[in-house]
Amino acid sequence: VGVTASPTTPPPSTNPTTVPTSSPLVPTLLIPRPLNKVGNNGSPAELFPLDACLGDCDRDSECQDHLLCFSRDGTEAIPGCEGLGVSATDYCFHRP
């Protein structure tokens, strides 16, 4: 039994690209995102786990698998994010 490619799908390339063409981390790692407080204590549930530069997280488990929760007391800078955000609000980030 043979497999026929979809007429709308291009054939795979024979040479790999030097830089990945798609990754869920590319925007986070290459383009700083603004800090944005979108929830707290797991609410609203549909937003958790949080993506990079989103808060308020209280522990790493409230962030997507590849991210950590950056705990802060004021408006300390968060790697990969831009802006001050809300004072004493913790945000998810990708450890550089």
C-alpha cells in the first residue's frame, strides 16, 4: 500500500534549513513580548498554563511546560519580556 501526498502539500525539502522554520518558542526567544497580566490563581482556567510574559503565576506549574515562573517584589526586568508590568506580579518566562 503506497501513500499519496496531498495535491496541496509541497514535497519535503531535501536539504534542512539552517534555522528552524517553525517553533512555539521563536517569538519568545527572538522578539521580546510585553508583560501582560491576564489572570491569577489559575483563573480564568482557559488561559492556564500561561505562555511567556503572561502573569500572574505563583509557581512553575502555572506556566507552559518549557517556561518558569519569575517571582518578583517590584518591577524587576524579566528575560525575554519588555515593559514593567504590574508591580509584584510574577510572570512566566523562558530561562536564557
